[in-house]
Amino acid sequence: MNFELIDEFKKRFPKYWSVWLAFLSMLSSVLEVVNAFGVVLPAFEATLPPGRFSMLSAVFAVCGIVARAIKQKSLSGGQDVKAG
């Protein structure tokens, strides 16, 4: 396999939807683990059922997969490019 970085990846990478969705998925996974230990989010225990952040993580991950197939014109000056 031949791997190459995306052209101007430092400027484009933060603009990809799939990158932000992956970040949100990771963040909600971390919140679920922290919530399971009751360390930071004890106020949520009464309002959010267990597994809520895991469910959000799965939703963000699926949306990230879909975002990989969507073209984002704004990243290439009007030309279609794959999001991602």
C-alpha cells in the first residue's frame, strides 16, 4: 500500500466533517467511561440513563462513515472533493 497525506492537510483536516464526527464519537466514549466511574458527571446520573453517551458515540461514528462519502465543495475552491 502507498499512503500519502492529503494536500494541505494542516489547513483542510480540521474542516472535514468526518474528523469532527470522529472527535465527537471519541469524546462521548470518554464521557461514558467517566460517567461509569461517577467521577465527573454525578449530576447526570439522575437525568441520563446509563449508556446514553455510548449510544451518542455510536451515532457519531455512523454519521462519520456517511460523511466520508459526502463531497464538500468548500474545501477545494468550488471543486468537488471527498469529505474526509
